Amino acid sequence: MSTASKGADARPRAPRSSPAERTAQLAAAAEALALDEGLHALTLRAVAARAGVASSLVAHYAPSMERLVADTFTSIVGAELAEVRAHAIAVRDPTARLQALLATLLDGSRDDVTGVWVDAWSIARRSSVLAEAVREQMSAWHAAIVDALRAAAPASMHARELDRVAAHVLAMVDGLNAHELVDYGPTGSGLALIARVVERELSLPEGALTR
């Protein structure tokens, strides 16, 4: 054996990633791909290319692509909810907190996440795994909106009414944000379209959520 060969053999190999590190790497690649190109872009080959690994490695760590799509969706929208809640909770006044929550949901800064939601609603029609994840995350968002409404609502307002208003708010926010993806709808603030409805429901003064 030549000296050169011995030297090549003596070079230390790059350390292997632990299973936890590899799982995190593939999850991050899938999330980045979904945010850039949509949930529809999540294929074995595409995730592998984004992570810079072989497709067989993705197949080894992902129990199924259906599960990977659902987990990617959950991670992305769960992080968004945590961010929005933290922003709202930092506001002490209940009415101002509700305004902050609604304004943040409608400020257009998370169109990539809105795209993930829209993809999920479409794909989940044929994926029970993703449909379950979508229902769980929608329930989490509903609960967050109920919390914000309850703090700003009259004490006499029943839980059933808060649930109903939260359902309306969630539907309006989802619709307006989906419309925003294709530049559809009247010009002006989406908050203004929702605020008056919520103000009436909660018996708040007109303009309380738009000042």
C-alpha cells in the first residue's frame, strides 16, 4: 500500500448524525420546502434534495409521506399559533389584545403559511391522516380566538355564544387570507371588515377594534 493510500485511509470520517439530529434535519427541510413551494411539493425525492441526502434516507426516517406531510403541516401552523398568541398576550388591555390578535392574523405577513393551510384543506380531502391534523389545528386556533373574545366580552356572554363568534371570526379570517393570495377582494383593511361584526357581537363601541 502506498504512503498516499495510507494517508487517505487515515483521514477521519465526518461524524454521523444521530437519529434525532437526522430527524430534525429532514423535518426542517420539509418545512422549508412546504413554505417555499407548498405542501403539494412534498415528495420523497424533493425532501431529499432539499436536505441534501439520498431518498432512501428520507424513506428510512419517514414512516410514510402522508405522515410526513401531516407532521410538516402541524409544525408550521403550530409555530404560527404560538407566535401569534405570544404577540397578543403581551398586550395587557383585553380589547387591545383582541385587536392585536385580529390585526396580526390579517396583516399579510404570513402568506406562505396561508398557502400551507389552503394546500392542507385540499389534500386532506383524500388523506385521513392530514384531515385529522387539520381538525386538531383548527380546534387549537378556535380555542385561542375564544380566549381572546372571552377577555374582551361582557361577563354575561355565554360560552356557546363565544364559540359561535369564534367560528365566524375563524371563517372570515381564513376566507380573507385565502382571497389575499390571489389579490381578490375590496381594497382596504381586512380588519375593518371583521371588526364591526365582532364589535356588535361583543357589545363593544364602534371603532374599538380599529383605533
